[in-house]
Amino acid sequence: MSTHIIPTSTAEHLVRGLERVIFPAKNREGKRYFPDSEIYLKIPEIAKLKNQRIVVLHSGAPKPNQGLIELEIILEILKNNKIKPEVFFSYFPYSQQDKIFEKGEANLAEGLVKKLVNYYQVRKIFIIDPHFGREKWAGKYPIKCISAIPLLMKKARRNFGSPSRILPNKTWGGKDVLFLSPDKGGKRRTGISGIKKERINSFRVKYFSPEINLKGKTVAVVDDLIETGATLLKFHDFLKKSGAEKVIALITHGVLASGVLKIKSRYQKLYLTNTINQKEANIDIADLISKTTSGPSGN
């Protein structure tokens, strides 16, 4: 059984160098949409894909709504041809809406997963560093979370730390390098220690003094994503006031280019993966995709 990858348009930058990639065909005008902006897609030679392992590769940004329509069209074509695929999300859309905080809201992350599994018969879902990582509800579905954090930490250790001090799954990663999450949510997702904070209101967050001495240290802030960058900017200033000599950022998903530029301008160094096609991305996740999709099945 061969593995074939079908990328959506937001994930095409991730398949360079990968084998057996099937690009959805365009219409007669060489476009993927009709004059009224409705999306058009066709999977070429669909009959040859039966009894093969099919992995649909998708990035939920920078166009989350249009991207989901494109993803669903591909999955509908596969469903109509009795093909049960797997889906690999380099970035999972709507994952920040992964809880119901107030009456009248919806857990859109779980809703999307449920639709993929129950309606489109998706056999397995791979997700790189989802915002809802380790939430209990995710355990009900065939989800496999993959982390790009080790790639980011390895790069930071190489440039700022000492390889002789590498300790897997520990806060300390190298000489004078301290890896920290900006909040409890980050600690839950990554397992990396965080600093206590309290939300005063919708606009103000108060950080409490760290229990560890930051004086003279290089602090590597590890988080899953950048949107506006506001939280990471505040955390940077807090760490500097607490005595950190250098503050660098290790981020998996660069959701908004404007936020990415803010972090790059303030932090000593930004390490950012290319799960989303951002100009400032400097860590390639091609190996993560290749290792996941190179086997005969999703197990």
C-alpha cells in the first residue's frame, strides 16, 4: 500500500521534496474558484487511489474559513469514492475555540473533529501542537498530537546553550538557558514549567515573581502560537524586569504576520516553524510530515 499526500492550497509549501504528492486540479481557466469566488477542486485519477493510504495535508491558516471549505470538498470527493483518508493538520483551525465558556457558544474544535470522523470517515487525525492539546475530550477521537517543540528547543540549545546539559522533558535545556511557558495553558500543552499569572480583566494580565532566579539567564519562551503578540510582549517585559539577560521565543504557529513581526522586533531571537506559510518562519517541519506519512498506515 502506497501513501499519497493531497495538500490543500495553504499546505502546498510543506510538500516540497515529498514523494507521491497529488495536487488538486484546477478549472479550465487554471483557477481553483468560479467567477463568484466559489471554490472548484478536482482530484485527478481518483480511481487509482482506492486501496491506497491517502493523507490530506492542511494548514488552517492564513485563510481558515476558505481553507475549511477546500478541505471539505477534498474529503467529500474521497467519501463519494469510498476512500477513508487520514488528515494531517500542520495547524488546526478554530482550535482556540476548544471550550464552551458561556451559554450559546460551541466547542468548534471538537465539532470539526467529530465531523471529520463521523461524516467523512477520517481514520486518523494528526495535528502539530494543537491549542487543545491534552484536553480530555480529544481522547475520544483518533487524534495523534505531534510536537514541533523538540525541533525548536534543539535549535535554541545549539545557539544559546551547551549540548552537554541536555535533559529531556526538563525545564533546563542547557547552560544558562531556561525554557518557560508563559502560562498554565502552555504548561499543559508542552509540559514545560510556566510562571503564575492572574487575569485582571480582558485587557490586563498580572505576572507573579518567578520562584527561580532569572538574573543573567537566557530565557526561552515556549508557546504554541502567535496572533497579535500582546501576551508574549508583556511576558518579555516581565522577564526582563525579573533579571533575564536575554529572552528568545520558540513558537510553533505564526498565525498573524503582524504579531510575528512584533515578537521578532522585541525578542532577542525568534524561532518559528513553517506550519503556516509565514515569511519569518525559520524551522522546517518537512521531516515531521515525512516520518508520519512514510509508513503503510496511520498506526
